[in-house]
Amino acid sequence: MGNAEPIGDGAHVVRPGGVCVMDTWVDQVTMEGAVNYIASLMSEGRFSYSVTPNVDHLVKLRHDPEFREAYGAADLAVADGVPLVWASRLLGSPLPERVNGTDLMVRLAAMAAINDYSVYLLGGAPGTAEAAARLLQDRYDGLRIAGHSCPPVGFDQESETNDLLVESVAASGADILFVALGAPKQEKWIHFYGERTGVRHAIGIGGSFSLITGQIRRAPRWAQRAGLEWAWRFAHEPSRLWRRYLIDDLPFLRYLAKLVVQSRFRR
């Protein structure tokens, strides 16, 4: 399916190979490969953006044309969920590893500090973008924070508010935009407005501001590696997540079960 790591052809960056999981393209990259590929995209000087498919995204994509459009135009799609890695193995085109969106955000901040890129943090719960900006600056010497903002709920439905937000990001001169609005809102916003912000790269990172600042407790590493992060989150937020995990995500479980049966017949 192509190269597992991005390479250049002398003029342009060549996208890595990938695999279709539940009709959604996922690039076969490691965490290091994703960071290097994004750095290469940024060196081209044009706007680009990444998406972070997980089970919840794959299910939503089936019924949301605008979400699919945003995904289809992305320059990179990394496997944010371990179940996608499992599915890729059953499909015979294994993804090398999970590329967690929160960890990717942190790695991109480190890359930005090294390359003198500035970052803008958009969204999250009130106060979390500012707190995350301080944490990242403390962690990475020389990291430039171009700005941060937490727009009000429903801002995306108001063209005037959107325009003001786009102008704010553009005026900041940011190179990288972290958008924490939750899916599918963040991907749609990036797709429709990202290029106007003037940034070189944007990525939707969900609740990552709250995760890195400790406002939401992350699952232990062993649970993340075992694909049990969903169980950890469900145990801590059952009232908010029960429907997603127990009802909404059932189509993916059926899809995975079908792959298991098919793989056994191929043996």
C-alpha cells in the first residue's frame, strides 16, 4: 500500500500509503512519521490539515456528508483509535501503530519550538486553551504562542462571529492551529475556514487541552496500549458517554466482527 513513512520527490511531499477502514482512508504512519510529514507539508508554505479518525468519527462519517467532505480533503489521517489498528491487521494492511491525537498535538508543539513556528489554540472549555498554552510554553523553551481563544457555544452558526475569529487567527500570524471543538464541528470548521486563517497546518484535537492540563484525567498508558481507553473514559463519565459507546458505536463493532469472520475463512 505504499511507503509507511513520507518521502519527498525533490519538489513535493509524497503522501504515505494507507488503508481504508470502514470506507475511510487512514495513513500508515508512526507518530514520528506523522510529525515529519506535517513538518514537510508546512515547508511547502501552503495550507494543510490533519484529521484523527477513531471509532466515533467513522460512525459519524457514514451519516454526515459535510464531515465526509472535510475528511476527504485532509492531507493526513492518523489512527487515533486502537480498534482501527486491529481492523487494519484483519484487512491485511496493518497500520504501524496508534497515533493518539493528544500526543500528536504535544509532539507538534515540540516541533514548532524547534523550528520557530508559532501556534494558536482555539476552543476547549473556558480557560483551558490559555492553561494549555502556558503548559506547552513551560515545557518547550522558545515555543511561541500566537494566541488562544474560546468562542461561545454556537459561534459556528454565526457568519459574523466566524469571520471575526478567522481574522483574529490570521492577525496573530500563527503557523499551526490546534482546534478543540469536538468532532465533527472542528473538522468542518477547519475545512471551511482554515485556509483563510493563514496558518500552514491545522488539526482538530478534541478535548486535548483539558487532557494535557489535567482537567480531565487520561487513561493509564497500559490501558491506552491495550485499546481500553474507552473503558477508562466510560468509567469516569458514564452519563455523557454511555450512548456513544453502547449504542452509537455498534456499527463499527459489527464491522470488526465481520472482518474477524472473513479473516478466519481466508486461513
